[in-house]
Amino acid sequence: MREEISVNHLAWEILKKLHEKPSLYGVAVNETTDGTTIVDAGINAPGGYEAGRILTEICMGGCAEVKLSVRNYGGLELPSITVFSDHPTISTLGSQYAGWQINEEGYFAVGSGPGRALALKPKKIYEEIKYKDSFDKAVIVLETDKYPPAKLIERLAKDCNILPENLTLILTRTASISGLTQVSGRIVETGIHKLRRLGMDPNAILHAWGCAPIPPVHPNFAEAMARANDAILYGGTACYVVKHDNEATLMEIAGKASSTTSKIYGRPFIEIFKEVGCDFYKIDPDLFAPAVIIINNVKTGNTIRCGKINAWALAESFGFKDGQSATP
């Protein structure tokens, strides 16, 4: 197991920014009676782009550099998030992946971030990437619209084998600027999941970068979630530097890796979601991938590019309307 990098230690250092200047980042920081720190980054507190950027760095266990910019997508100027990582499997599968399904006393949330690497949730992934963390503090990100109950907080601390006062929970809603920003920041992670499903060993990925638009906010959760998916499926680009011995196999994997290979590609996600009765498991898994995949093989020097940006789908999903000045 690789223990030389502590994603919780690195994330804890980044977390200090939110502790020291909560008003600047639009977050609220509070403590429970047991001493657990709760950072509200988009439920009652407004959050913001910069909070979402910092949240992405925390989610990736401090093993990535994250930048905000504005990019043009076929005539659409959109805020965008770009991530770079020299430890892509640890930062994504080992930390960022929203792989902790939480259900406690009727409270539902999806857990991600470095705390997973202490609790080993799910254990199979950590065995695959040969990594686990060892640290006396933990940071967990919960995608939710409610504050967690005390019993859940106690259980999370126990799962991470730490004291409650050494646990920080960051809460964010998808229907918020910070929530949407950190979802788009999962661009590299999304591509790695697709590559894994196609048979690539994630440990062969040496470096990665990715960029995706940050969608406009929608007050409805389902609509916001759909826009967050469309941002990656139709506007996201992910690039991977890999070490792969079989170029033919790599070409075959790359050719199937982008979202364009899905039989339901091209439609706004909200339409697809409603069509299957709001059941993610009924959606074609090939759809869940970046719009563009780039793979550079250091063994051969060759670079493969597949997929395309779909500006029309972005405009449809994001609710863009042509505005005209009123005629006097």
C-alpha cells in the first residue's frame, strides 16, 4: 500500500483557508457539541466560485492544482474549471470519487473527499490502486441539502478511526455555485472511471489534466444535477499521460472512451433522466464520460484524441436564450 502521500494531511492544510476567512469565501464554519467542524459551502451559506475551487482541491486530497477561467465553447462564453494532477489515481479514485453512499436515520448524502482513504470506502478500489491513508484528522465532503444528524457524525468519525473533534464535514448543494463548480471539477475522475470500465489499469495513468464548463445555477435539484452532468458529457475535456505496452489495445480503449460513443448521446441529460424514471442505473453507462478524451502514451510518444465538444447540447441544457434589445 502507498502511504507516502496523506490526502487528509494535505487537504487539512487547504481547509485552513476556509477556517481563516469564511466570509471571503461565502462559507459558514461551526462546531458541533462533540467538536466536529461543519463547513457550510452552499446550503444556508451562499458559497461561490472560489469556495468551489478550494472544495475541489480538498476533494482531490491536495494532490491537484485547480484553476478557474472563462472559455469559449462554440460561441458560448462560460466559467470553467481546470484541474492538473501528477497523482491522478490517488487524487480521484483515492479521494475525490463520490463513492460513499450514506444513509442514516433517513438522512441521505453522497460522501467524497480524503476521509474515504481512512475509512476505505469502497475497500475494493483502495486494493486496486494500492493506497490507503494514515492520519489523525479527516475531511469528508457531503453533497446534500441538509445538515447531518449527530449519530451520523459519530459514525463517520468512527469509520475514519479518529476523534470527533478531528473530523471536518464540508456540506454543499448541487444547486449552488460552489456545488456546481466542484462537480465540474470531477472531469478527470469521470474519465478515469470510464477508462477503468473499458479495461485500463488506473495505475498506468501517470499524469492528468481536465477542463469543464461550470453551468449556470438552477434552483431545482434535478435540473442543476442534469446541467452538472451535461457540463462534462458535452463540454468536458480530459487528458491522460499513460504508460501502456499495447498501442492497439490503447487505441481500442480510447475509441470507446468519450461520451459520444453512447447510443443516447446528444440529448440534454434532464430528458434522459426523466425518461428512465429518474433512475441512474437505467442510463447507458457509456454516456458518463468527458466529451473529449486525449491519451498520450509515453511508451510510444503517440497521442490519441477522441470525441467532440457539443455547444448545441450545452446551450440547450444551460437554458441559454437569445436576448434582443427592445425596439423603441
